[in-house]
Amino acid sequence: MPNFYAKLGLDHRCTAEQIREAYRVLAKMFHPDLNPGSAEAMRRIQELNAAYEVLSDPDSRRTYDQSLAAEAREKRASRVVKGQQNVSQDVHLRPEEFFRGTTLEVRVNDPGNPEGPEVYSLEVPPDTAPGCRFRIRRQGAFSGGHVLVRVRARPDFRFKIRGSDLRCDLRIDARRAAQGGSESVRGVTGNFVRVQISPGVARGEVLRIEREGLPKARGGRGDLLVRIVYAPEVRITRAK
């Protein structure tokens, strides 16, 4: 149903005088004499005339308002039903699966579906970022709804994962901490990443290795944050 109030640039609380004034101004603006040969102006004039014919008469306006309200109630009810047909679920992927992609089977066991369990195949493409959401349209009785699947990173013994950034520990001895130098850690894709340690590095200092994390939603990769861990040398001798 067309919204005649919107055609006149008004809302449903407007007065009869406001309807007359809005129609007068807009009809003059789109009058064929001021817009010769304009198909758009002719279309707008027809819409304005139809809106004014309904809204200028109190009885027809009352009937129209009732129909408009009934349509709005139906739309709200439809949205509620569709919302009830949606289901959401998180799935945890191994870090390497974000790079190479994977195929998942999504099974929905909804007691309200007379057709029984629903089974869908979800293709997670390579270089998917943690937190990415996938929408699968449901079939059968709940075809108006969706299965919403969010992919998250599974906890890993090597890394702590926050978004697309990875955190890990690098254990070195006190001599390396004092002298500095180069060490390596195994990255998320199995490669070895060189870590440059400054002389006198502090325990717990975090070194950031850029673009060695997981894929990011807008392209590129997060960072690898390497925490330096070591035990200071402690020598104990008998006092003389």
C-alpha cells in the first residue's frame, strides 16, 4: 500500500490544513507547464493527486489510516515470525583453517520443523578472519529464516588468540637476555619467524612481529606478539 503521507512529505499526525498546503506547493512544483515533457513530473503529479484525493476527505482518510495501521501490524508480526525462525551458532576453527579454508556440515535439529533435521554445507573460504559471520537460508518449513554461523578461533596450546593477533612466549636463558641476538619461533602457518632481541631485554617484554597473525576482515594479517620469558641467574655462595 502506498504511503500517501510520505508522498506529501508529511506524517500521519498532520492536520487537514497541512495536507492542503503540502499538496498546493508540490502540485505547483511538478505542474506540467513548469516541466514540459517530463515523465517524472507527470508521475509525481499523479501520485500527489491520488494522495490528496484520499487524505483530503475525512472519511476516506479514516479508512486509509485503519488500513495503514493493519498493514503495519502484519509487517511487525511477520518480522517476529522470521526472527523466531533464525538460529545462531558459533563454531571454533583451528588457526590454520582460517588460512586454508574448510568445509563444515551444519545440522539443525528443530523440534518445530515437521520435516525433521536440516543439514547444510558451509564453505569457509581461505583467508577468513576470526569473527566472520555466514548466513545460510533455511529450507522447508522455515524457509523464511536463516542459520547464522560465526567462526571463532579454537584455543591453541601454542598461541593465545585475541581477534586476529596471536600471543606466544619465547623462553630464553639469562645470557641471551643480557647479550641480545636473534631467536626463532614457529609461526601459525608452520614457518619459523625470526625474533630480534635487544641486549638487556626485560622479562615480560613483548615484541611485536607484524603481519604474522591470523587473517583480518579487511585484508592483511594481524600481528604476532612474542613475550620474552627467562629466569635471572642466581648464584649463592657461602659467606666468609
